[in-house]
Amino acid sequence: MTAASPPEVLRAPLVVEFPFTRSLGPVQSAFLTGLRERVVLGVKTSDGRVMVPPVEYDPVTAEELRELVEVAPTGTVTTFAWNGHPRPNQPLGTPFAWVLVRLDGADTALLHALDAPGPDAVRTGMRVRVRWAAERTGAITDIACFEPYAPHGPGEPAAATPAPHDGVFPEPVAGIVAPARLDYTYSPGRAQTAYLGALAEHRTVGERCPSCHKVYVPPRGACPTCGVATTDRVEVGPRGTVTTFCIVNIKARNTMNDAVEVPYVYAHIALDGADLALHGRIGGIPYDQVRMGLRVEPVWTEGGRYPGHYRPTGEPDADYEAYKELL
């Protein structure tokens, strides 16, 4: 007799991507605007050290820092790591080294890319210089990368001491928008593979702890309280109760990539029979009428692989005592 093969555990590529918008104070504004003008600025701390990149507060005393100084575009590699397989949107499309560079006149190191022919060409203590981007906008990418150079060669200045700088430039950079992206392969494991498979059948399945008997949805494969494996599968829902919620005013898209009208409500929903609330968007009701205790049911997406949102069932609200332990 041959034992049955275990179910295949799912794997899929996952990308988390969003634009990160940040306003800049006077120190960071001067630093990025300086890069646009091919000037590298640091900030002097209370004990006389020069920090590049500059920070707004002294890491030792927490004192506010405002004294800017200009440092040289040349420096020394303090440590490195070779990147033989560059990823999309990294500084260089060919293999390069990530390096920490202490610029001449600075006491701290700056992380950036070094364009080198191979790992054997990189070493701690090697001298490098900034290679400026052809088009500069006031961002760290205005430094295209670092490149090796022979110190004190023709046309190259000697190591410089930091020079005071007022940080004033025309049209200073006031803010930046930096794309953030996390690209990886995700495997949900045995428990959540079964959970996702059940959702494709319009069912919600959790797992019960054999010790405390709590039913976890989505299942985690182990009880976080007792530390024992959970293998007893339990179907819950499909209806549930809103335990708590928040009103969201940030633009977003639903699971079908359609824009969701703001404001909208995102809630913790305790499905009937579950001892852990899951997250879900509430639809089919004005945002200002969503409340704790509201009874809801899933509305499945086209194709039916998961709930696109939850809507009111029309039942009377659940009593607070019935869900207070799930808040």
C-alpha cells in the first residue's frame, strides 16, 4: 500500500510596491539640493565630527544640528560586498560592489555603488570618487555611482578638509517621492495553502488548537499561545461580526484592481466559529453607518477565489458580550 502524497504547498511571486513621499527639513533639503549642484554636504556634530549623509539631530546628545560643511567628492572604501546579479532599478545594470565610502573630510561613511570590473578589483582602503549623473534632480541618484581613481593623479585634488557652507542654493528641493518595491517569492505553507484552496470553493477553513481549542482563521499552522501544531481543520463562517474598524481616506484599489471610492472602511471581522478576527473591507453600506457588532457576509470576487469585500446581512447587531474577547 502506497501512502498518499501530501498536498502541494503553494508558491507565487509577490510584489509590494508603492511611492514613498517625504517632505524635507533644512538639512536634508540642503544635502539633496547640493547633490543636484554637484556639491556634497555634511553636518557637524557638537563634538566636531562631520556626518555624511547629514542627520538632523546629534546621535549622542540629540541636539539639533544645523552647521553644514562641504566635503570632497573623493573618499576611501571602508567595507564592501560584491553584487554579481544586479536587480532591476539598482544603480548599475552590470555587476558592481556595494560600498561604504568615507568621503574626505567626513567621519562617517556613505552607502552607494562602486563600478568595478570584478570583485578582485575592490578592496578595503581603495580610493574612489563620485561619478555624477548626467541629469540631476536633487536625489541620492544624482550620484550615479563611485569609481576607482588614483589619488593625486593629474587633475585630482588632494584630500580636502571640510569647508563651511551655508546650504543655500537656488530652487531648493523641498520633498522627494521615492519608489519602494519588495519583490520576492512567497510560500504560505501547509496551513494557509489549505486555507486558500478552501476559499476557491467559497469556504473558509481554520485550524483548531488541540490544547486550548481556539480556532484560528487564517490558520497559522501552530497555536501562538500553546506553541503546538494545529492540524484539526474547522470550517467557519461564512457570516461574521465586525469587532472594530477604521475609516480610510487613502486611495486604493480592490482585488479586481478597480479604484475604491474614499472614504471606505476596513474592519476586523470575527467569522462565526472563529477565535481570531480577520481583516476585510466593508461595502454595501455608507462608511459612516459601519459599527461594532455589525453582522456581515462575504461578497466573492469574479471567479470566486476570495471575498472582495463584506456586506451587511440585515441581521440584528451582535451583542457586545459575544465578541468582546476578539477585540
